[in-house]
Amino acid sequence: MKTLFAKTAFAALLLGAACVAQAADVPRTPSPAGAEVYIISPKDGATVNGTFKVQFGLKGMGVAPAGVDVPETGHHHLLIDVKDQPDMSAPLPTTDNIRHFGKGQTETELNLTPGQHTLQLLVGDKNHVPLNPVVESQKITITVK
Ligand SMILES: [Cu+2]
């Protein structure tokens, strides 16, 4: 009985280690040469109403929903007021500040508090992992009325 317990515990330990290794080794999708993401609107420095539309632009690659394996595609992530870059070697978390557009959307409507905010787009692959090299837009600053 004691031996069985020890074996089970050992197996559980191995399984745990395997999961950790997998999380750290998510393969990154190479980005197509010349791929570029940018915010069509609003423009950098713009003043907008509390509710406003953000339009996403992408050149040199296509948009596909998350989970769909099509070469040279990805989906948009909008980083709102994100100061430190997220971990680029892991799936992006979903938070109020990191929004996923996993259905392949190319625009969204935001509602932000009055004041200054930053917006940045970051393309992720089918597993929400940023491409390599990273395809991200310029970070723009806007003022909400
Ligand atoms: Cu995503």
C-alpha cells in the first residue's frame, strides 16, 4: 500500500512538471515579413467622447478567429493603458486592459473614463500568443472628454 501511494505521488509530480514545461514552451508563430498593425482611428493625440470607435488596421497578413489554424493570420488584441509589455512568450491574459478580438473583429467600441489613455494593438496567433517577431502598433495617447 505504501509503495502504491509513493508511485502515485511520483506520477502526480511528473504530470505537474510536464504541465509547467508545456506552459513555458508554447510555440510562437513566426510573423510574415513586413506584417504591420496600426490603429486607423482614433489618431494619436485625438480627443474623443467617452464612447468611441476604435478601428484596427493590418497589412501583410490576414485576420482569422482564435483557434483557426491558417498560415499568416492572427487576431487583434487591444492594450488599454498597459504600461509594461505583457509576456510575449505565453498566451495573452484576458483582462479589462487586454481585450481579445478572437472572432476576427477589426473594430470595437470603447467606453473609457475622462482623461488620458493609451491604446496599442498587438497581434496574437490562434493560441493568443504574440507572433515572433512581435507585430504591434505604435502606442497612441488619446484624451477622453
Ligand atoms: Cu486572443
